[in-house]
Amino acid sequence: MRATCEAPLPMNRDDIRNKLAEIAREIFDDDTLAVTDALAPEDVKAWDSLGHIRLIAATEEAFGVAFTIDEIEGMKSIGQIAALVEQKA
């Protein structure tokens, strides 16, 4: 199942984190993945460069935001992604 584009709604940090957890579990094909702000590429075998792009693309689609190349390259954890989504949403 693929993350779908939804109309942007006012979201708090917990809403963002919960949606990111759903996206990460889907992208990395691991329903048991414990998604926290500290979760980083070295913690998830499938979080390689392609996995990173897939995670970012699904995040942009789900939240109706767009990230710059510099932002994408600087994303080193779920917490950093959540913070950027919160700024842009």
C-alpha cells in the first residue's frame, strides 16, 4: 500500500510523528519498526540512498510539502524530517 496525498491539515508534532511512522513502516516494509525521533539510516537496513529518496518522496506527498536538495541531504533522522515538515506545514 502506498501513502496517499491528503489535504494538508493543521498538525501538531505528534500527528506528524505518527504519520511519519506509518510512512517509514511502509517504505521500509517493516510493520514492527519502532519509529522515534532518533531513528536514523544506520538503524534500518533498508534505509539506504534509495530508501531515503522513497521516504522523502512519500513524506512530501503525504504532507503536501517540498524539500530542497540541501534539506534532503541534511536529513539524518526521523526527528529532523519531522521538524522540517512542521516548519513547512
